[in-house]
Amino acid sequence: MADYKPNAVPPMATGYPAGAPPMPMPGFQPQAPAQWSTGLCGCFDDCGNCCLTFWCPCITFGRIAEIVDRGSTSCGTSGALYALIAALTGCQCLYSCAYRSKLRALYGLPESPCCDCLVHWCCETCALCQAYRELQNRGFNMPLGWHGNMERMQGVGMIHPPPVQGGMMR
């Protein structure tokens, strides 16, 4: 009780043990201000993702959100919430622009060509495609998700169940 300070601000929760330095995450080192690796209208640089995003943006958004959130939310959960917001309100761009802001903060990217909300309001599909390409160009295999990318980057193979000998026993 001798160390009690009534006006002391508690340390910020980081998910790491107290006093331990944060573990650097591959692909997420703080960087000096940078530029987007592709333009907003470069959708046809990856025609497969462009088509997927046009017809089912919830999948692209879910993949982006899982990587940006470092696996704390799953692709399925984020994509389903995106689809639900789209179906109920039609304002899914407000949800997705928050992830563009998070992505920009992680990599020191400029808010261009205009503010994040306006980019998503006017060009939702292009904005999602650009964020997807940005993460791909930074080394993420998007269909693997966060955990698969971490295993790949750390050189750990995928864990498979042991093979079963023979068939069912009688």
C-alpha cells in the first residue's frame, strides 16, 4: 500500500505481460510516412479481387479486417457484420472507412486522395480493393488470414492431424 498514488494513471492494456516489451509483429513495424503501393483506381491490377469485391465486398472486407485487427476478429465475423450493416442501413462505408484509417495508421499512409470516409462513400469497391492490394504488397497472403500468415512468416508449418492407420475397426 506504500506505493499507492491516488492520481496515478494506470498503464495502457497491451495484451502483453506487465513490463514485457511488445513483441514486434511481422509486417507491422512502425514506419516513416509512406505512399500507397497502388492507386485508388488500380482495381484491375488484380482482376480476381476486383470481381470478388464487386460481387461480394463482405469477403474482401472480412479479410482486410482480420489482418488489420491482427486476428482478434475473424474474417467471417467482420464480413458478416459488414453484410448486416449493408442490408439494414446501406451505410457499410462508415464501418469500412474505420479500417482504412487503421490501415493507414499502421503503415503511415497518407489520407489520399481525400478523407477516408469520403473515399469509402464515393468509391467503396475501389477503396476495398486498394486496401486489399496494399496488404498483399506488404507480404500478406490474404486468403490465409492473420493466423496462417503468422505461421508462414515464422516458418511454422500448418499442423495436420496424425494419419489414421487402416479403416474403422470392427
